[in-house]
Amino acid sequence: MLHFPATELTIPSRFCGPPKSGNGGWSAGALAALVQHDCPDNRADRWPVIEVTLRQPPPLDAAMTVAGDDDGTLVASFGGLPVLSARVLPDDTLTPVEQVSPDEARAAEASYAGLRQHPFPTCFACGTDRAEGDGLRVFPGPVGEIDGQSRVASTWTPHPSVQEDYHEYVDEHGRASLGATWAALDCIGAWAGDFEDRALVLGRMTAAVDALPAIGEEHVVVGQARGTEGRKTFTASTLYDADRRVVARAEHTWIAIDPADFS
């Protein structure tokens, strides 16, 4: 099955990260959904490893022009300048973050640092000001270190409002959109890193989705720090379903910023 790029991509204001720009994960996933590829095993809910680079804050409620480059890269532009670019990677090197139980993830949510202070409380993925069914409300709290790197975890139950509407499946379950799936994998990486110490925005995200998450099913998403380098922070995340199977994996590069520039 092939997915052909659209001529435009618009990020509705619902899917903001900072108040005036798109949530990095949702924006990246929305562009990834337009990447042309062959679905493995003829499954419409499985996606290859796709790398998306954010070159400037994605605008809200504004049509971006989407076009393919000669090298197979898909670029979303606004005002003649590139905003997002996406490409399929030939190799899958994404290592899952070690899972935790749903009970442990639920308990960790009470220690979510964003409940105390949040630079972007209206963020679609992890914002504390978003109501149930409006935002994802992924609230990751600490669950211990692996190899000296911090980990955080949260539960996430996809709401019908994020159900995709253009695939047919071999089962009866509604599924979350690719944008919502990438968003669920997104901010948890920042909270696993040094988001408490400095504000971060997504610079690059690479993800592989093995199955879109089932609507109404409790999932566990786990994030892990992978180090820092100057203004950059590196993290990873993994989404597990109710049977503790890997649904999707991601790695991120974050850029430290002044929150006032995005307010």
C-alpha cells in the first residue's frame, strides 16, 4: 500500500506544543503519514522507520506546502521556508526502552514534574491544562535508572477524538492516528531528559510504528535519557500495549530554548 504526499499540511491549533506552534511529535507524525512507502506485510497500520527534522516552529492553522525532493525527502514549507522534512531510513536501529508495569506507570504519574511547574501547560501531549479527551495527558513520572540514565513512565489510553479515519484494518478496533501516536512518544522524552532544568523543543524525531494504538485500550509509554551535548539533549521512548507488546519506538534530539521565545 502506498501513501502519496498531499499538496498541503495544516496543523490545527488543538495540536499545539508551545501556545503558538505545533506539538513537535504530532507535527512530525502528521508529515510522516504523508511519506510514500510500501507497508510491510501488507499491513496498513505498520510504518517503517521515519526520521523527521523540525527546522522551525510549525505554524498553527496555516497551510504548509508539501513537496518531495529528488532524494525522496518530503518537505513541508511555509512562506517559502522549510518547516519540517521527513525521510524513510533504510535500517531500524531503534532500541526499545525497558518496559514497566501499568501499575508502576500509574503510580509514577503522581510524581510528574509538570504538575509542579510546566513551561508549556497547554501542550497537546503532556500539558496539565488540557482536559481529558482534548489533550493526551501523558504525565510521566520517574521509574528508576537504567545504566545510569533516568527513566520515566506514564499510562495512555487513546481517546476516540484521536482516532484516524482513512485506514481499513484486519480487526475491529479503532486506532489512534499516526500524529497522535508520535505525540504520545514525544514529550515523554523531554521529561526523561533535563526538561526540569531547561526548556526544550523537539529538533529531530525518528520513530517506527509497529501497530497503531487501539482506541480505549490502556497503554504504557516509557522514556529514557540518552545524554546531552551542549544545547542538545538525546532521549528515547517506547509505547507498549495492554499485552505488553511493543507498539512503537522513537528517539529524539531536543534543543534548549528560552521559553519566552515561544510564549
